[in-house]
Amino acid sequence: MSAALETVGLEKRFGGIVATDNVSFRLEPGARHALIGPNGAGKTTFVNLLTGVLQPSAGTIRLHGEDISAMPPERRVKRGLVRTFQINQLFAGMTPLESLGVAVSERMGHGYEFWRPAGSKSVVIDEIVEIATRFKLVDVLEERTASLPYGKQRLLEIALAFACQPRVLLLDEPAAGVPEAERHDLLATVAALPRDVSVLLIEHDMDLVFSFAERISVLVNGALFTEGTVSEIANDPRVRAVYLGESLDG
Amino acid sequence: MPGTPTEIATRHLAETSRWKPLEFAFWLVAFGAIWLLPSHHLILNEIIITALFAMSLDLILGYAGIASLGHAAFFGFGAYFAGIFAIRVIGDPLTGLILATLASGALGFITSFLVLRGVDLARLMVTLGVALVLGEIANKMTWLTGGADGLQGVMMGPVLGLFEFDLYGRTAYVYSLVVTFLLFLLARRIVVSPFGLSLRTIRDNPLRARAIGIPVNRRLIAVYTLAAAYAGAAGALLAQTTQFVSLDVIALHRSADVLLMLVIGGTGYLYGGFAGAIVFKVLQDVISNWTPQYWTFWIGLILVILVLIGRERMNHRVAVLWARLRGKPEPRPRTIVGGH
Amino acid sequence: MLTILFDGIAYGMVLFVLACGLSITLGLMNFVNLAHGVFAMVGGYVTAILMNRLGVPFLLTLPFAFLVPAALGLVMERTLYQRLYARNHLDQVLFTIGLVFMAIAAVDYVMGSQPQLIQLPSWLRGRVDVFGVQVGLYRSFIIAVCSVLVVALQLILTRTRFGSQLRAAVDDPRVARGLGINTALVFAVTFAFGSGLAGLGGALGAEILGLDPTFPLKFLIYFMIVVTVGGTSSLTGPFFASLLLGIADVAGKYYVPSLGAFVIYTVMIVVLVFRPQGLFVKAR
């Protein structure tokens, strides 16, 4: 069975600097996989290569067996590779209702329909409500995104990605900056993501990694350092040396 | 009126597309002016054309976030096209209008690829550059455009073969108003459609728009083309109703003026262009009566103050006022979410 | 042919002195100052007023043509411009266009709309023959003065403490602030200095470019071309862009007058589309 997402010999150079160094990585279907690594390990570059914001210098990316290396970002999204952002990237002047509505209509291929009002199709509305319920956004659906509490914005960040019906979801530090009181809601929704969505979690917070992930990959200096189950990684002295020790100090 | 989430969601989405009482009032007054203000038809014609032009800029600036310093390129192109078409081919207004609109849209489509390449300042300069190049072409192709003397001898036939253009501008105003109204209806439909909503996501955050699968560049090309066609229609209306075209239609100050009007009227709700055009023309009239030569000083001052106070805050105040008039809770002030 | 080249160089040099301040403020503060030409106009009018009304000799007016706009620039920077650094480019464009409109009307009101004539001293008038090339004395003077300015600017940028602070601030204002550089002060001084240079350029160029109240609008496009084509990360980019523009404009008007400014605008668009960082900047 082909991997949900796979990279083969992926490489990215900026001038003389190798930001991603020959990464061959496999995300199994339905996986709960975490990608960790110290600051500057190249996690951001790796995510940008996966989503198509950057073009790789060498190597291929395959989504469910299909080569997507040369595809523009929005086409990858339509193929089911969706990401969230570490820093909220929302539509400040719109309501969650409208934002989710755009994502859902776009996925259903209504993006060029200019002759009918948004929301005149009940399938779209039903799905918006379903997603809003899942992500606890029902009571703020018609508020301006900019005036939502941070925790709700964070939920919307993930809900927007979910509205694209991902097959592979890249979660970039989903809990970053969320106050303790609102954290529980967020973690609960992440844990409740359906199993047919394969998840790659890019994370700093080790508690979250250990509670959520089943496998962990460690990225160091742009290269894949090691990979294993949670207990393997947790007990790997080399990982402790390059990563855990460092993060505990800092 | 509470309800299930589905009902609430349906209601809220429907509300954005429903006509508000003030909108009915506005168009009622605009059409009423045909009979109520017979002596002002010439200036009303000018205002409604300018408003259509400003609305076309709102489509790209207010809804898609593309600032342009050269939107007069399309206005001017439409005007010259309609004028030359009337002279060389046929004087029927509607044929000329439709062709000028399509041609301007085509020009917008072609130049959109230039505009999309750059970002921010480069984009501003490219829009400016396109207008300058076209202006220069119009200036030099004297045999076709009349150059600096302007395009003389435009003779228009009657609208629909029935209504001759008269000296008092009555036909002109009715013609421009009806065309503007129809184009407005279409625009109003577009901005609340899924397509229109996707444009607003691009305005708010192009990075995220792409990340939820919106083909940002193609959408921008589409709306830029549309806005160019609208601007071309406005230009064509001006050429046909005044039966004269000069280099002024494509000049830098026209691009600047329309931007100014839109900013005065507020962006992103389609009526900003109308409000701005009315305020601008009335101000122009009042101030030029008072100090004919120096009226640009006051326009400049308005711009400076507007920016210093903050356009956002001004728009917010208007929104608050608007909400109060309709007996709704006040919208909360905008805070920053995310970045680019 | 060589005369045209020579005139073009002189023209380009003036453009550089006029526009280099704009290029620095754009690079330093990412601020689009469309009102830059206003300072140039002020410099030109200072010289015109001093000469025509008070009989001050041309050369003696030049320091004032620098100082008055510089002082004006300093005041404006502290009171108005600095509020807009954090705003988006559209706001900056609207604001500075507003200033241009105000300045044009104000100068028109005070000085009238007629062009100002500057009577050059007799030793700068006329042309001489150098190895068979007709060389204008005033243009030679301009080239000499501007060359000195260019060298001086380059030295200030590369050799002085202020210059290194400025370059640090252009590279990364946040890091510069972290290094203890008073970026607000660097901004203000640079802005004033750039405005002063524009004023000087306006005074020197009055004879070549003409001087009337619409000056800031008329040459706005030229400034923006210099800046966008030259890039904002160094002075050499705008310098070569200015020379290129000057030569192209003079030669274009001489050889293919029918094309007018068409060529220049087209080149600008092409450069902007394919090299948005500027023609003389290494692509990143």
C-alpha cells in the first residue's frame, strides 16, 4: 500500500546552504506522526516544500502514490494535502461562517460561481455547521474573525484546513500561544480528528507530541536524524543529546 | 430570532445579499432625479459615470486588495474605443458601449499578467506605467485619436434608435444611469457570490487563501479583467454622452482622483464609489466657486487628514453609524489577526 | 552624438541627485514618498527667489537650496511622516499625493503658475568645443558638482560611523535597534539629508528641467523609475539607472521624437515585471 505522503531524496538549497538534506520520509495512511527538531532544523522549509510554497532542488514528493513535486500549492490542497499555520493565518475582516463557507465552496468547485449568493446551497451550509460544531465555533459563527478570542481563532485555523477535506493534514504547532484555559478544547478537537485523515504534527511541545503521536521523526540540520515509535525516540540517548537536552535547557 | 445553527447560518449568509432600505432609497433618488432635477442632468451624468468608474476600482481594491495608480488606463481606453468606433464604424451607442466594454476587459486581461507578477510597490508602479504607456500612445497616434487636440467629431445615434441625445443631458443621464444600475446589479451579485467571497479571502490573506485551495492568481486575473471592463464601460459612457474624448480621460490625475473618491467614500461595499463621486463633485463645485485655481489644495488636505485619522477608523465609524441606524449592535473595532 | 551623450549624462546626474534621497528613504523605511519632488521644488524656488528677488549670486544660493528643504524635511519627518511608517503602501501613497496636491496649489498661490527662470552667471553660459564635441558649460558644471556629490555620498556611506549605522538600519532595522543604533534618529537625519539633496537637485536642474508649480508631479514618474529600476539596496543601482534614464530620455527625444516617453515607460514596466527588486540588484 502506498504511503499517504512520501518524500524521496528531497533536497533544498539556498545558495550554498542546504536547508533540506536528502530527506526520505514516509507518512503511513491514518498515521499520527510527529516531526520534531531543534530550532533551525529546517522544519519550516520542509513544510514549505511539502505544500509547494518552495520548489525542491532535487527529489520527489508523492501524495498517495501520485507525484506532486511540481504542482502549485492550491492543486495540492485539492488533492487533499492541507496545512495549518503556526501563526494564525485567518481572514480578519470576515466571519468564521464566511471563511468556512469559502473553503467548503471552493472544495466543492463552486469558486467561480458568481451568479448566485454564497449560502444558497444547503449542502454547503450543512457542512459549515458540521465543521463549526466539531471545532466549537457555532456560537461565534457570525462574529468578525478579528474580534474572536485567541483560542477560538486557533480553532478556526484548524477548522479552515479541515474544511478542505484533507487526506493528509500538516499541523504546524497547533497549540502555540493558546492560553492554558482554552488549551483543552483545542487538544480535544485535534485528538478527535477522524482516523482516515493522516496527520503530520510539527511541534515543539513535547507533552503534546507524546500524548498525540504514535511515531516520531527527528529532523536535525535539514536531514532526517532518526525515526521511531514514541518510546524508542523518548529513550534514544542521541535524540536526548541533540534535541531533548537542548529544549529542556531552553 | 434564535434557531438551529443551520437556520442561523443560512439567515446570516442570506442577509449579506439582501437589499437594505437605504439602498432602495439611494436608487429611488437616483432615478427620481430624472424628473426632479431636470436642470442638473449634465452634472448628474458626469457624477454617475464617475461613480461607475470608482465602483470598478472598488472591485479590485475593496474586494481583492489590488491598489492601482493607473486605473484610468481602462477608462481612457474605453472612452477612446467608443469615440473612435462611433466615428469610424457606427454611431449606435449600445453597440459601441458593449464593444468598448469587452475590449477594455480584454486589455485588462492582458495587463493583469503584468500586474500580478509584482507585489505592493512594484504593482502600484506597473499599473501607473501601463496607464502612462497608453496615454503616450493616445498622445502620439494623432491620426487616430486626435492627439492633444482631442477626438473631434463624435456623432452618436439615438439610444435604441429611439432617444436622441439632447443638449440638456436628459437622455445622457438616463442612459448612463440605466447602464450603471445594470452593471451595479451584476457587481452586487458577484460580490456576495462564492467567487466574491473568495476574492475577500485573497484581500485579507493571500497566503491562507492559497492554502485552502483557492487559485489566487486566476481569481485576481478574473476580477482585474472584470474591473477593467467596468472602467471601460464608464469611459465609453463619457465619450458617448459628451461626444468628445481628450487625453484627460487617461491622465494620471484621473487615476488619482478616482482613488481619492473611493477612499473618501470607503472601500469594499460598492456604494463607496457613489458616495465618493458625489462628495468629490460637490466639493469640487463648491471649492472651485470659492477659489477656482487652488481647489487641489483642499483635496490634498482632505487626503492628508483622511490618512492621518486612519481610513480604517473612518470606515469603522461609518460602520458603527450604519449599524446604529439599523438598530444593530455595534461592530467591534478591528484588531490584527495573522500576517502576510 | 557625443553631445547628446554628454547632455544625457548631465541630465542623469541631476536625476540622481534628485532621486537618491527617495531611494534611501524607500530602502530604509520602506516608505513610498511620492512627495519627494516637493522638496526638490522648494530647493529650486529658494534659488529662484534668492537670485531674482534678492540678487544673490547663483553659487551662493545653492547652500540654501540644500538647507531649506533639509530643514523642512526634518520638521515634516518628525511631525507627519514618522506616523505613517507602519502603514501600508496605499496609505503612504494617498498621504504623499495629498501633500503634492497641497504643495502645487500653495506654490501656485504664492509664486504664480508661470515657470521660474534662472539667470545663470555668464561664466556658465554657452558651449565650448572640446576635441570637436560641443560641450555646454553649465552641463559640465552640473556633471562636476554631481560627481563630487556622488563620491562624497559614497564616502559617507562607506567610511563614516553614520554611514555604517545607516547601512545596518537598511539591512535590518530590528537588528540595528538591537545593536543600540538610534534608528529614529538615523531615519530623521537621512530623510532631512535626502530632502536637502533633492532641493539641491531642484536648484541645479531648474535650468534643464524647468521649474513651475507642477514640478513634483511632472518628475514624480522619473524619480519612481530611477528608484524602481535602480533598486533601493545601494546607491550604485539608482546612480546607473539615473544615467541610463537621462541618456535614454535625451537620445530618445532627439532621435525618435515620435515615440516620446513611450520607450522609457515600457522599459520601466519590463524591468518591474521581470526584476521587481531592480535592474542592478542581484536577484535573491
